[in-house]
Amino acid sequence: MGNSFAPARLPSTRGRARGTGQGMTKENIKTPRWGWALTGSGHFFKESLALMRQLPDLDVFLSSAAEEVLNMYKQELSFAEGTRLYKDRTASSVPVGNFYYGVYHTLVLGPATSNTVAKCVVGISDNLPTNVFAQAGKCRVHTIVFACDTAPEMDTEAPKGMVKVYPRRIDLENTAKLKTFEDTTVVETMDEFESAIKARVKWLKDTTGSYS
Ligand SMILES: Cc1cc2nc3c(=O)[nH]c(=O)nc-3n(C[C@H](O)[C@H](O)[C@H](O)COP(=O)(O)O)c2cc1C
């Protein structure tokens, strides 16, 4: 992917805060960030981490299952300098507060388990990834979802090697339903995933004119 994910240098978003609470303060955000929610999916997990490692100005939100799966696939939480990591340690998903203040230009949710996709589709937000998805929607932050369950028969990587899985009708229906969500791009393959992120980088460049 080369330099296509070079650092985004965006204008200050001062004044764009959407929070209405009295006395709320907002940090002066010089560089809006990528938000990336990781779930407990082994499907293209390593490849997704490789994409994440190319992004500057990144905040990572992990589900508890994602933390476990990281260990099972022997992967490190190593990202570009300045990346912030949020683990799922609070009942109210405290880190989602940043969505109200224009901190994020884009949320990426991927790979997204059938569990997470199902919850997103019915509007459940009871952990960090489902909460950032819900808050991105409510704050009109564009979201890219890489859904795991996209075909009736799939090859996927288990910790000990490749295996076949057969997503159920409900899983495929949920992926289809997610595609109808506003301001949400659902991708099904790694190529599409990479293209969607590149398209977002281009959008950032075109809209700010200051992308380097
Ligand atoms: C090694 C491993 C790989 C997994 N891969 C997947 C997967 O590709 N897709 C999926 O839907 N669930 C997968 N799971 C199951 C999820 O981790 C499990 O449903 C979990 O509750 C999801 O939680 P989350 O959606 O909050 O991350 C996997 C579990 C393990 C242990």
C-alpha cells in the first residue's frame, strides 16, 4: 500500500463540537483521528492488523474477545507511534465520549464478528465496539465495516490453520441489513476493505486540501 496512508493533517475542528452540555470543554483537535474497533474475529484478523499499522492518528477500541483472539493468533498490539488503545474495561464505554467532540473523521469496524454485526443491526450497544458503532452513527461519523459473514461457505483462518465455515442465514441477513445503514460502507473482502480505506484517505485529501 506504500505511502497511501500518509499522515492526515486536517484543519482544526475547533467549533465543530456537537456536545450541548453546559460547561463541556473540548480539546482543540488539530488532527482528527481514525477510530478502529477490533472484535474477536479470526477472519482476516492479521491482515486487518497490518492495515491498521499503516494508519497515523489512530485510536483502537478492543472488545474483550478481541484481546483474547489477539493472544490466540500470537499478535502484538503494536501500531504507529501516537496510537491510543482502549480496552473494554467500563460498563458505560467511557472512551466513546470523544465521538461527540469531532475527534474522529472515520470509524472502521473490522473484522466484525457475527455477534457484533447482529448487535449493531438491532441497535444494541453493550460493549466498546458496538458503542463506538452506535455513537459514530449518532454523531454522523462515516463508518466502514468489514463483516466476517458474507457468503454461505467461506475459508477462514483458525489459530491452527485454515478451516471452512458456513455462515447461517441469520448471519448473512444481518450483514445485508447493515448495508442499509446510513453513512455506513460494508465491505466483504480484504481487497474491498483496503479500497474503502484508500477511498477515505482520498476523501480526506480532497475535502481538506491539506493532506500530506
Ligand atoms: C480463535 C477464534 C476465532 C474466532 N473467529 C471468529 C470469526 O471469524 N467470526 C465470528 O463471528 N466469531 C469468531 N469467533 C467467536 C467470537 O470471538 C465470539 O463470538 C465473541 O463472543 C465475539 O465477541 P465480540 O463480538 O464482542 O468481539 C472466534 C473465536 C475464537 C476463539
